[in-house]
Amino acid sequence: MTLEEIAKRIFSLPTAPLHEKFIAKEIYSILSEYPQSKIEIDPFSNLLVQLDSVSDDKDKPLLLFVAHMDHPGFYSDSQSHIYLLGGVKESYLEGAKLIFFSQDHGERVGESVIRGYQNKGKFKLIQCEPIAPPNSIGMWDLPPFFSQDGIFYGRSCDDLVGVCSLLYMFIQILSKNLKTKIAILFSRAEEIGFLGTLAFLKRQILNPENTIMISIEASMAQGYGSMNEGPVLRVGDKTRLFDASVVSWLEKALEDYRKVHPEFVYQRKFMGGGTCETTPFIEFGYRSAALCLAMDNYHNMAIGNQIAMESISIKDWEFLCSFLLWLASYPRELKALDGREKKRLLDLQEEAIGLLKQFPLF
């Protein structure tokens, strides 16, 4: 299955925080075509997909990739009360057009225009005209996706790009019969506080001391990374810096990949436009970092308070996918990386002492 085929199946579906049913079912459907897949639906409806073809190597760390299935959106409850779920600035709301999809079958069931809003606890209560159908999922009135001049435009690149990338990687691993030890967490409700990830971490089913966690996202480009300059090795997000050992390991893997593929480019950036799922994993004791794609119109917010398609570079996306396949089988020598910098500094320390004594000031 090609990346394009996967994107068509995933991006065609509606999603919103807490209402990712259609994405989750499509992921399950796609992976069910590959009997080697081990798919677990946890008590919170996160999907955990695993492959361990090196089970005899107990010391080999598990490589855990994470992408979330939601995107900022709307939900109309049984009384047609409409709630905004996710981070969108208030200046983008009034007058914006929405489309609604049935919670039961995913078909388009209505359209509305936002006329006002008020804060209602954690979420915003939205006034729409006409009233939205009850029990429906709302998204911006935008096309699901299209490509033009080397750019992929999506209604929900954050984070369906991550979902598609990891599905493609996993399918390629299975098709090529690669020997590896990986897992993918497709999580829920990231946009309203990492709800799926936090619930997953509560279960404590993985060993933090023997797991390397990598978040895969599309992240705000403006002021941070640049489109068309390759995928981004993300050294931190809005909340914190990431694990230095994992960042170093990823950078070494990226450099080694570039030696084999000279056309490959990547960026090493602090992407502070938002907080990603790496942060909660680090707080719960996991060695974690992230890879992402620089994206324009973060959360569909374009210049001039206009709602628009999110967009990424197709070249960047293809580079990310090819690197992820390489990374799945790349040696996981974090302990060696831990000690390498310390040894280098100890060697420099002896040199420093000698030079400083040779040139005293007093």
C-alpha cells in the first residue's frame, strides 16, 4: 500500500478530540489486511500496534512511535449544543463555516456558520446558524485534502500526517520482512490535553527503562522550522527540551542515513509552537524525543484570521517516511551515546588543565 493510498483513506474521514472513531476503525481495517500485525484496543480506545521479530533479544530497547488521531474540531451533542474541542484562537471563530458529519456513519449531515461563542468550563460553547444536527462531528468547511506544486494540503495534517506516516512505515516493515522490535501508539484527544496518552501511561504496560519513545507530528513552521528543508529533528516543544541521549541518537541515525542517501536533508530545530506527546512521556520516565514536519496554517489558522488548509512539503513527508523505515532497524545504542560525550569531556578536561597551567594569569 502506498503512502498516497493510505492518505486518501485516512484524510477522507472526519475527526475531532474524543470523536476519533472513524480514524481508529480505518487504522484497524488497514492493519487487519496484514495478519502479522498485533493490534490491541486498550480500555480507552487507543490503538497499540506491536511487532517483535527479535524477541530473543531481551536487552534490545523497544522503539515506540506515537501519533494522535484527533485534530481540533467540534461536537454537537444530543441537544445540539456545539463545543469547540482544541486550540483555535477566538479571532478565527465568528463567521467561520463548518460542516457536520454523523457520529454513527460518518456521512455529511449539515453545515453551519459560527455566530458567537461563550466559555463553558474547559470548552467553548459555539452558537451556529443553522443549528447543527445532534450527535455530529464538526470540522471546518474545507476539502479533506489535495496536492499542488509539491505541497500537500490537508484539513487535518496535525496529526493525520503522523498517523499516515506510521501506517506506511509499519506496512513497509511487514512487506520487507524486516527484523525489528517496535510499537505504535495511535492516541486519542491529544488536542485537549493528551487524554489518550495520559490514560495509556496510567496502565504502565511498557518498561520506561527499556523503551525509546518518538513522537511523529506536523508542527507549526512559522518562526521555527522551514518547509522544503526536510523533516525536523525536534529537540524540544513549547513546554520543555527533550531527552539529550535520544536526540543525539536520532541525529546520528539521520547523519548515517544521509551518507547512504546524499539527496536527503533534515533540520535540527526547537519547535516551540505547541506541546507534543513527547512531554508527558518524559514526565513519566521515558527516554523520548520527536520528529516532525514543518507545517503552515497550524490548526487551520492562516494570516488575517482566515481558516485555511494546513500544508506540508511532499518532499519533506517522503523523506520522513523513508527515514522512519531506516530507523526501525537502526542500532539502538543509547548507552554508548550516554558515555561517549562524557569520555570526550574527560579527555578535554585533561587537555584543559595542561593548557591552563602552561599559561597562568597570576
